Amino acid sequence: MMPSLREDQAGADELTNNGEDLCFAPATVLTAAIRQKKVSPVEVINAVYARLHKINPKINAFATLTEEQARLTAKEAEAAVMRDDIALALFTASPSQSKMCS
């Protein structure tokens, strides 16, 4: 069963800017937190890359990182949040990855 919007908003209220919380929070909770301006897209990207730099040498999950582009996009999303253009902010602020297999 999927969580309700109310549950996501409650999760956003409990979310801290601790990097681990941001890395393990469901996307719906991050969305609610960004919408409520409790956390910024830049903070989310910073937390994701801090964790990635910590664990990737051990697990080798990513060969190519686009950190500079991710930070630029997060800043654009943060500016959209401040303009209350939430749709654009949420579309551009979601960390994602792809893995190419050959």
C-alpha cells in the first residue's frame, strides 16, 4: 500500500537535514520537505554526493559521476522553489542514476 500525502507530509516534518536522513528518505517525503521549504534541493544533492563519495570506493557502483551538473541543476531547482515554481523544482531536483550494461 502506498503512503498517503498526509503521511508523506508528516514524514517531511520529521526529516532532519542530517545527510543520512536525506539519503534514505523516500522520494515522496523529500518532495513534501522541498515543497514545505524544510530542505533544499542543494542540501539533498550535497547529502547524496557525500554518501556516494564515502561508499562508492568500496562498492564501485558508479563509474562516471556528473556531480558538477547535479549541483548546477540543484541550484536551479532551489531558485525555482524560492519562486514557488514547485513543479519545475521537483522535476529537476530528483537525484537519479542509470547504469549501462554491455
